[in-house]
Amino acid sequence: MSDAGAAAVVEDAELDGDRLAEEIDRLAGNPALRGRMGAAARSLAVPDAAARVAELVGEHARRSS
């Protein structure tokens, strides 16, 4: 998601309370960035993903029994 611009990544080694607050402030203070990130996330979405996963689980369960 980060490669598509839909998420921000903070490396574990950098993450502490101050760094998290900094990232939250950056996002909270930039509506245009949040809009771009939202659009990027929507472009990656699979609207019926839950139904597809449920179908795959059902198929696997029927084969396994």
C-alpha cells in the first residue's frame, strides 16, 4: 500500500511515541495528502474481497471433509 501512496511506513527502529505523534500530525494537518492517500487506497480495493475469501474458505472446507 505504501508503494501505491496509500499508506505511510515508519520503520520499527524509528517508531516511538514522538515519531507516531509526528506522523499523525503530518497526516492530520494535510487534507490534500489524506485525499491522495484515500484515492490511492480506493484504487487498490477489491469490492467483493470478503465474498471471494469466504468462497475460497468454503471450497477448501468442502474438499477437506
